[in-house]
Amino acid sequence: MKIALLARNPKLYSHKRLVQAAEERGHEMHIIDTLKVVINLAAHKPDMKYLGQNLVGFDAVIPRIGASITFYGTAVLRQFEVMGVYPLNESVAISRSRDKLRSLQLLARKGIGLPITAFAHTTTKPGEIIEMVGGAPVVIKLLEGTQGIGVVLGETEAAAESMIQAFGGLKANILVQEFIKEAGGTDIRCLVIGDKVVASMKRTGKEGDFRSNLHQGGSASMIKITPEERSTAVRAAKIMGLGVAGVDMLRANHGPVVMEVNSSPGLEGVEKASGIDVAGKIIEYIEKNAKPNKTKTRGKG
Ligand code: ADP
């Protein structure tokens, strides 16, 4: 197969592994720097150019679109879909998963366990929001944050109120969430491919940090997940419409709660912690599923 890898940085571990896994299986992988693609919207002959060449003849496209380029990245992916190329994750599903509020609303609607969450734009009554999620301590998150940046813990009522006011002063959209203390600064990342969790890891924050993000100095290790965690992760990915997803969960007293569903999960932490060849499994999934015009939306979404 001829596969396009939409990625800005070919040197990232995840991207190198995907190229290696594809080539080992005899496929031709082209790394395409998303922002350098030029889209031609012509009605009868949709087309794209990359460094002067027409992007034609691809069987599949693997989107690895960073959060900062979601807008242009999903437009390029949509154009591949219009041209009938099979996407590992569809553009509509990626856009959906990038909107934290929309994602949580969709997951809640389908009965997925979530931390109790309230959403506010600006408020003159922060106490009311804190009350709504059961009182301090609460976690406050910037809707536009990623990799743990913009996630803070309001340990007391007074601290939480002033944080909410500070974000309000900046006109930022925030989520206020029940603090899952019993998770002990550890979260679980499940790598879902199709209808299976193929690998998982637990991430633990550095000493004194309740955030377990690897980008914030957290460390990854192996974990055995429960059948309930497994089915929650698979359902969450399916609800978002993602073929491949990283589902982040916390172990709450009343069962797993989902924090986020990531459409471009990093492979380094999870492959090293689990010892599983996740990149190989992604390529195998493409081999099984890639057929021309096999997207639900063909770029219509
Ligand atoms: P980001 O998308 O920026 O990574 P997350 O929502 O995943 O933000 O939060 C970052 C980290 O903070 C999580 O990995 C988790 O360890 C911790 N965390 C987030 N929400 C909660 C919560 N409600 N209770 C306890 N810990 C949380």
C-alpha cells in the first residue's frame, strides 16, 4: 500500500515507529508536512499539491495532527477523504475529540463514567460552580489546554474561587471537575485500535504533582487493567468515532472515569511500558480496513 503520514516532525518517536512498521510490512510510507500541503477545491477534480507534486495514488492516510494545527490539519485530511483515501481516523472524529467540552457531553450522553464536571465561561458566582461538583478540592481546566498545561488544583474553597475568577478575568473557557483524590496522581492510558485495547500503561506524576502527564515529568509503567476499564476505553473511542485512540482514565472509587480521548496518542510511553508493538498493530489495522472511499463522511462532516 501507499500510505501518507500527515505529520509535521518526522523525527518524533511515534512517527519513526509508524514508518518503520509500515516499511517492515512492505508498504510505501510518505511523510507529508501537513502545513505545506496546498488544497485545490475544484468541484470535479479535487486535488492537493505537496512540494510541487500532486498527492495521488494513496490507499490510506495516517493523521498525526498536533493540537495547534487542528484547523488546517483537519482540512487537509478532509481533502484526502473527498479524494476517497481511507483515513485511520476521520477528520470529523478528530475535530470532535479536540473539543473537550463537546467530547465530555457526548460521553456523558452515552453513560460513560466521568468525573462530575461543570462548565463555565465567566461567572460572578464561582462558589456556585464549586458547589455543583461537590465542593473543594476541585480541578480546574482550561478548555484549550493540552499536556497538563492549564490544569490546576483548587485545594480549598477560597483557592478554587480565586482561580476561577483569575481564569474569568482572562476570558478563558474552563471546566471545573470533582478531584478524584483516590487516583493518587496516577492515570491510565489505554491504546484502543478498532474494538480492542491493544496496550495500556499507568502514568504517575512527579512527586507532589497531581498531574500524571509525561510532559510534566510523570513516569510510565505497566498496568493490568480490569475488564470494566477495557470496555469503557473501547466504548469511549467508539462514541468519539475514532479507529485509533488513547483513552485517559482515572480509577475512582465508583469505577473508571474518563478524562479525555486523544486522537493522536503518542506511542513512546505506551510501547516502552507495555513492550507491545503498537505501531505494527496500527499498520495491521490499516491493512484490514483500508478500502477506497471507506470513510463515513467522505469529507462532508
Ligand atoms: P491534558 O489534556 O492537558 O493532559 P488532563 O485533563 O488529562 O489534561 O489532566 C492532566 C492530568 O491531571 C491527568 O493526567 C490527571 O493525572 C490529572 N487530573 C485531571 N483531572 C483530574 C481529576 N478530575 N481528578 C484527579 N486528577 C485529575
